[in-house]
Amino acid sequence: MVKIRTRFAPSPTGTLHIGNLRTALLSWLWARHNGGEFVLRIEDTDKKREVEGGVEIIKKTLKEFGLVADEGPGLSGDKGPYLQSERLGIYEKYVKKLLEAGDAYRCFCSAERLEEMRKDQQKEGKIPRYDRKCLQLSEEEIEERLKRGEKTVVRLKMPDKEDLFWDDMVMGKVKINSAEVDDTVLLKSDGYPTYHMAVVVDDHLMEISHIFRDVRWMSSTPKHIVLYRALGWEMPKIVHLPLVLGADRKPLSKRHGSVAADEFLKEGYLPEAVLNYLALVGWNPKTDEELFSLKQLVEKFDIEGIQKSGGVFDYKKLLHVNAWHISQKTDEELSEILGKWVPKLKEEARLGLASLLKVRVKKLSELPGLLKFFWEGVNLSSELLLQKGGEKEVVKTMLEEIRKVVEERGVDEVEKMKEEFMKIIEKNEWKVGKFFMVLRLVICGSSITPPIVESLPYLGKEKVLKRIEKGLEQLG
RNA sequence: GGCCCCAUCGUCUAGCGGUUAGGACACCAGGUUUUCAUCCUGGCAACCGGAGUUCAAUUCUCCGUGGGGUCACCA
């Protein structure tokens, strides 16, 4: 059996798009599911679009999400180099082979001529297509023009009229006639290959068994079929992935919301949550469950479950998935995360708070707001206090009683404190909710907080008393 | 426009000839709860249309319609 080897082959053009991350994920999952290998290859054949540090951004993002490659730039692997810009000689060699066999030809046409040609064709209602002017060139003429140093590209010679098929693992059997496909450029005048040339050569040389890529590539697959055939190579299995869409069913882009993979991390989504959700857009696990760890995803993943149609990216559902993943964290794990998101928080307080916050945070970015009362003074309006607490005299009595308990017992014994509070509440026939709301407001300044009595120990007796005092003062 | 792909609740989807068309998110209504959240219960909500095949079509075929992709010396 052939070894399963998949690859992720992005261009270093900036941040990693969330849709690209999904392509990487599914590709990675398939490799891991089969105990195969996952290769990272950088398609940097367009100098104009390349972004400074682009390769590092990709590697960093992949690492942050835990999609580790077995081979790639800066990693091990004996099929490199994994940067296409360092493989120019290899492509050249195969281009030469194609040229010699007559499967490709040189073209000297200028950009201006091509543009004009296309304009004319469109005017006549035809589909823009290279007119093969340079296919007629004699060998002598080609030699001469080459000698003169004329700019040239190499084009693939497509069959005239032939149905080209492939069996897509997602889309099924697809047929496209070669007449629909242009004589695509394989080698650019700057000596770099185009995507089509590079991808075929590299996928073959790197022994890729399954090509995961989005459906945008479907229409150019015939070019690749012809190339594989001309080079005498077997084509890898093709897995065309449906697009991730925005709410308006257009491909997901900035105007829909966040699209850069690392942005989601910055906004407080857990990497495993993003991955879990991403897998769910366009793939179904054949169970009613849909909340999975990365490891479970690896176990469950199957190409068969991949959807044919595009899926809308639902930020709300992502939030739900994220909340679940947060709740699955151990106190220790969440405590560490807490340290990163809320560095001001005392280290001793992290672990206990982590367990209190686990089920009430959907995004990590909510953490600082929820905990800022620890180090920020409370800005409490007495109106709010009275509105939630009741009559002024009652609220005052409540605070005085609370102060008494705190002074006598301190704040460290949560259960004892609760008992005491309940006794007082009963004795005075107060509403339980109102009593604790008064405490909550005085301590935190907000009506939305972690469990209040449980939070007191982390604040400390002194601060608690100070805040009660302040509340009393405010009431006058 | 040519070509290619797609089509079940608002969204992600299950279904692979006979189902009360199932689940999840969202939403709504209750319940538990000292806030918030969790949790629990219930509810709302879908087979794009038309032919054909068949005893029977959400399911198979065809034609529409709708959506998307693609037609570069970009990937």
C-alpha cells in the first residue's frame, strides 16, 4: 500500500486565512488518521505577491494551532528543498523535457499583444484563449530570438479536443474538455515556474498521495492531468474542498468578520476550538456528537464525510464550541491561560478562579473584564445599589451585618461564611438574591461576576472590608 | 457569457425508495441557581420548481431555477 502523504502548500502572502487553515487541517487530519506524513511546502513563485516574513507567519500560525508538519522548510525531510524558489533548477529540467517531447512550446508574445488578443476575442464573444501564434515558430527562428535575448515563456500544449477526467474524492467523477482550457504558461519569463508546473513536479517528487485544496482549483485540474501524463507520472488522489462562506454565501472575507487564523487566537478562541469548529464546516463525523478534541478529530476524520457544497462560517456556533473547549480544560490548564490573559492577577488566585470561571466564559477575552475588580477600585453608583438592593436603610443594615461577619471570621472559609450569611438573611427575612447582590455590587461594582462569596478569599479580608466601608459611605 | 461544481430548518448537517424527515447552533418559553453562566425540559423551523421512473420519491433520471467557482507570465 502506498504511504499516505499529504501537504499544505500556501503562498507566503501574509496572514493565514481561516479557510486556508481548514485546508491545512483536513490535509493534516488525513495524514495523521492514516499514520502518514504531512508536508509543508511554500509556494513562493510569485515575487510580486510575496510578503516579508511570510514563511515565518505560516509556520508560526500552524504551530500555534498544533498542526505540526513532518517535513518542510527548516524541518527534517529528505525531499526538499521545501521552498519552491529554491527548486528552480528542478522545474527547469522538466520544462526542458516537455519542450523536447513537444508537450510544451516557447512563446514570445508580449503582454500587450496578449491583452489585445483577449480584448478582440471578447469583443467577438469568444472565450479568451491563447491563439497559439508561437506554436508555428520554426526551430531556427526560436533559436535566433532566444539568442537575441528576447523574453520568453513556456506554454503547455493542451490536446485539441479531448475529454479529460479525474475521480475527485469529494466531487466524484469530473469531466472537462481540453478545448475549454488555455495553453497555460508553465515557465514565466523571470525563470520562475507557475503554480501549475511547480505543483505537479513537487507533488510527484515529494510523493504526495492526496492533494487537498479548495474547489477553486477544479477548473485547472485538466492542466495538471495533461502534465502528469506528459511526464509519465501517476496523478495523486484529488480532494477538492468546498469553500468557507460568509453569511451572504460569498467566500468568507474580511467584511464578514475575522478571517486571519491568528486573529481568532487573539480574540480569545482556543486553537482546538477553532479547529474543531472548522472541521465541522463542510465535514460531518457521522455521529450526533460534534464536540471533539484534536485527537478525536484524528480518529474520526474521513474524506467521505466531506461536503460538496460550501458552508457558511457561523461565528455564533464557533463561540459555542469554544465555550465547550474552555469548560473541558483542567483547572491547571485554565490557570495557565488565565496567567496569560490576566497577568495582573496574583498567581495564588489563578487556580481557584480558574475553576470558578470555567463554565462562565465563552471567549478568553472576557476574562480581564470579569476579573478587573481585583485590582481596579470599584466605581459603584448608589442608585444601582439601591435599585438592586432595596430600601436604603435595609441595604445599610445588610452591609453592616456583612462587615461584622467579615471582621469576625475573615474571608477564607467560604462555607462558614455562607452559613453565617444565610443565618442573617433568615433572621431579617431578607431576599437571598438581594442580599448577595448587594455584596456583589459593593465588592465588584458589577452585577455580573464570578460566584461572589467564593471570590472573597482571593481578594483578602482587608480589601473586602474597605469596599464594604466605601459602599456604606456612599449611602451616607 | 462558455465550462465546472453545488442545492434538506436562518446556519452546520443526518438521511443513501416506504421515517411522526433526526441532531447541533441560534431563537423562544419554562425549571434549577445568591448575579452571570452552566445544566435540564419543551417549542419554533427545512426537503428550490417541473416532468419522468416506480406500487411508492427528500432519496434515482432529465429539464429548469438559484448559488458558487473559473476563464493571468496570481496562486
